[in-house]
Amino acid sequence: MNWPAFWLSLRVAGTALAGIILLGVPLSLLLARVRFRGKLLLEMLITLPLVLPPTVMGYYLLIVLGRNNPLVRAMGVDLLFTWQAAAFASIVVGLPLMVQAARGAFESISVEIEEAALVDGASRWQVWWYVTLPLARGGILAGLIMGGMRALGEFGATLMIAGNIPGRTQTLPLAIYDAVQSREYTQAGLMVLVMTGLAFAGLWVIRRFGASPDSLTRDYGKQSKRSHPASPFPRSFPDRSADRRSGGADRAGWRGVPPASPGRAASPPGKASCASQFGGQLGDHH
């Protein structure tokens, strides 16, 4: 077993995971919720590493990180043939899997649920933390693990920009290649089993802890009904009932709520459907 290559692979994959989640979640949310010019081009650029040959992707990265790049010369940074270059390549090839999975999770969340949270007194940040993020956690977790496993198994682009230097840039996939070339099949087989075990472990985590938005909505509704029947949000949320009675619901983000006419209470459209999705009554906000 090539332990230096194993630990270097974990180091590279861990660094790549940090970059994948920092870039992947905002990009997936942007693509799922915002319409803008050039959106299709951005989607294609993100997905391109999935369809390009690894050597082609590595050549592009070689140009980006090479000394002929004016930005690289201005910064005085030389990442080629370092483990940081391997981590950069792993981020590029693993990011599309994260974006695709997380974007699908964000798109499957009903906007009415988030609007109901705003009407119930939650701020934008509380809606993100207590509603959007829990409902999308299955897709985010799946994308993070698949992107991380793709980063751990990166070979072609890493070889192009980081090389195959034992003890310095040789990751586990490169060590397996060297072992096969040297006819050290026992060592190669052991490293292959380690990579396969890590892949199975990642898939098991996805199946065990990943959940669909529908199941999370049902569970969230049951929990909120037990803890606070009148509201699916923590009691620590500020009470904005007075604001809502004076029209604050529209300021909180609820669109399409007609103003109450004298002698007649207005009812927000879709209120019953939102309450049924949470499993509890939203309460009378008027």
C-alpha cells in the first residue's frame, strides 16, 4: 500500500471539497432561482468538464495556471506541479456534479413554502437556514459526495498540471497506474480495493442520510406540529403579527396578497396548500 499517495489523495480531496461546496452551493442557487442573460453559457461552462476528455481539460488548466497567463505573472504564483494544482483540477472536475445535484434540489422546493415562512414572521436568513437548506440537504449531500469522489479519483487533468511526482504530487489513482506499469499487481489491487471501498461508503452515506424534499417536508411538518401547532418555525422568531395586520406581510415578501377591504378580511392565495405541506396551521394572519 502506497501510504504517501493515500494521505496526499485525502489532502487533495479535502481541499477540493471545501472549494466545491463554497462554489457549488451559490452557483446552484443562482441557476435555480435567478434568470439572467448568459445563464445558458454559464451552465455550459460549468458542465463542460463532464464531457471533455481529461487531457483536454488538463490542457486548458495548463494554460490558465501557466506562466504565459498575465494574471499568474502579475500575482507571482506558480502552482504547476504542486499538490495545490492537483486540488485545483479536482475542484474543476467535481464542481459540475455538485451544481447539478444541488440545483435540482433547490428547484424542487415550492416557493409557496418559503413565502409562507416569510408571512409567518421569518426573516430571509431564517427562511434559508430553517426551510430552504433543510429541504435541499439531500441534493447538497449527494452532490458533495459525488463531487468529492470524483475529485478523489481524478487522473488525467491532475497528470497534466501536477505531474506524477512520488511523495509530492502522486495521488492514489496515479500510484495505481504506476503499480500496474511496474507489474506490482498485489499493491495495485490493494489500492483499487481502497478506492472501491471509499466509493461504496460515499454511496451508502447518500442513500442513508440523503432525503428527498418531499420526505423532508413531511417530517418537518410533523415536527413543527408537535413543537408549535400554530407555526412551523421556532418560538424565537419575532412576533410580527401587528405588522402583518397593517400590511407587513407584503413587505415580508408575500406577493399577490390583496389588501383587506372594510368589513372583509383578505385571505392570501395558496394559504391552505402551504399549511398542508407543513402539516400544521399557519394561523390567522389578518
